[in-house]
Amino acid sequence: MEFGIDLNVSQSQGLIITKRIEQSLNILKMDSDDLNNLVEDELLNNPILEISEQYYKKSNNYNQFENMDNYINSIPDKDSNENDLYKFLVMQLNTNKSNLSKQQLSIAKNIIYSIDKKGYLPYDSKELANIFQKPVTEIAKIINLIKSFEPRGIASRNLCECLLLQTDNKEVRHLITNYLEEIASNNISKISSETNMTRETIINYIKIIKNMNPIPSLGFSTNQLNCYIYPDIIVVKKEDKFLIEMVRRKSSYITINDKYLNWINKGDTKDKELFQKATILIKAIRQREQTINKIVEKIIDKQIHFFEKGKLYLVPMNMSEIADEIMIHESTVSRAINSKYLQCKWGTFELKYFFSNKSQRNLSNSDNLMNPHELIKEIINDENKSKPLSDEKISKLMKEKGIAISRRTVTKYREQMKIPSSKGRIKW
């Protein structure tokens, strides 16, 4: 028996991602809120980091007011909303509680706070009976009491029930119960043939139904914080140029605390590690800002007609084009545009809005640089609502404007935008 050892040497390529690179990629992908949270944590854990005085001078917003009282009074109070839906329902409950026990009153309040932001109740009597360990009849009685409250349609399980709660008209209730789909598509002929109602009668009933409120909570606050989108980039036109302004938040002002530099120079190992972590973080944040700025510059170059003329002129563009031009990987572009927003004269848009996987169209003149989706939407918005345009007619109008797409393509784009057919768009 023989034993031997073979030694083979081979070469292979691989990407080693260091902690520094990993942190840089994570920071690039973060939105502004996440980045600011990270900076806050680092400020607490690393005494070498600080926020420059420039940030505090800039963020001293109350100086725009005559005095501090005016500044404080300008801050909205989230608890001062008089149109809170749940408070409004509980108030009605308290005036109709005579027939309810204390336990039933508590259950009723829990059910009210289970109503979703549209005003619908996402649970049926059986589910709630199981949750509260009570008979179905008892729970149904409480739900029916809540359904009797204003706004009409509140605590419904679905659209049909919501509309039924808003009318006592027998014929209208019949149409709602049996012909909601036909009403949505304006299929008058089918309703007429099956109900023996005249066309005029059906149209009048449909007008009544379409004037009902499908969202009971409309006009009320549902105690959910409003989501405001704050842009990361602002693009403005000055003279003949579009200028990019990066919105600088707290993370942009992070810097090294000068007081600790002397300690580091003395050779303290722990402080050296903290200093290294601090410099890596600051460089990653600066690199993030530079990368986003470069990408936005290229977006403006390629979508110049959008910035000059509006959404109709958005052209197909993919991430690989931008990546090649600024010599970074496509995945880096993807990370950089994640949850970042740009504000311009046409509104605030997520950077992803400007990208499409479709290949760039070969168009010869600027008149053809219109976004077909937006043009279809505009044509439909401007149509005569009593005689909506067919997809064939929309296709012809688009050709007149320089975009030659077939009727089938119009239908496809319209359905993608969830716009009904011409029959479903008729209004009397």
C-alpha cells in the first residue's frame, strides 16, 4: 500500500467584500431617515464624531418667525384633529350605550378601533365572536349598532354592503345587490333585459349609486400619521441650465470632533479604532452624496425633455446606461436610487420613476419623445365623458401627436393603468 500527497495550485477570481465596502453599500442604499438614524446611533457610540455648528445654524428654523410663541403655535398638534373618525364613532357610541352592558360597550369600542382607514370592518361576526368569546348574535347586534352611525356605510364588510347602507330605495338596492359589475361597466342593456326597467330609469338609478360614498372614512382622519415625502434632490432651472441641489440633512454635517484629535496622536489604540470607524463612516456618506449627484446629472441629460416640458416627455431609460456612463456597476445605481426622491417643477418623484427596462426608442425628433402612458391618460382626461373615446380613436389621436402605436397597445397600456374601457367610462 502506497501513500502520496499531490499539491495542486489553481487560480480563481473572486470579490472579497470588506466591512468597509459593505458599510458603504448599505449606506448608499439607505433612505434619508435610515441614514439619519444610523448617524444618531454613531454619535452616541463614538465620541470622536460630532455634528458641525453649521447644521445648527441652518436648522434654527424658528428664526423665520417673529418670536418663539409663533414658532410653537405653528407646529401642528396631532391630537387636535376634530375630524378624527374613531373619536366621532365613540362619541356616537356613548350616546347610544343605554342598551349595552359595560362589557358590550368595551367590545364595541374595540370593534370601532378595528375599522380600517377606508372605514370598512375587516372581520365578520363569527371571527369577532371567536376573538371575544361571545355568541355571534351578540356581536352582530353590536356591529349593527355601529353600522347605524354616521358616516353612512361605516363598518361595512365590502362595497356592496357599504352602498346598501346608504339607501332605502328598493329598486336601487336590487341593482346594488345583483348588478354592481354591470353598473361599473355601464352594461345598461343587460340590466334592462333582466329587470324590465327602461334605459332612462336604470341611468337615473345608476346616477344615485355613483353619487354614494364608497369610502365611508372620506373626510375624516383615521389617526394615522400623514406620510410626507421630503425630496433628497431639488432640480431647478436658472437661465438655460438645470441646477442640482442636494438636500443636506443632519447626516451631511457629520464630522470629526477636534478635541479628540490630540488623544489619537498620543497613540491610544481604542481611540485609533474609533477614529478609523469615524473616517470610514464620513467617507461613505460623502461618497453616497457624490454618487447620487452623478446619477441625477445623467438623468437630467437623458430626460431633458421631461424637465423642460413635463411627464408626457419621459423617455425609456435603463440603469445600465447610467452605470456605463459614470463607470459604476448597475447594482450600485440600483442601490443609489432606492427610496430617493427628486423634486422639480412637475412634482416630487422617486428616482426609480425615471427608469424603465425597455430599450431606448430610436426617435428622430423631440416631438416624438412623449410618454405613451401619460399621453393616453391625458387624452382620456380631456374626452367627452358622455361619449368616451374608443381605443381605436385614441390610437389615431396618438399618431397625430407623433406616437404610432396600435389599438391593441393602447388597450394594453390602458389596462396597465387600470383605466376602464370606453363603455366603463360613460357618465350621464
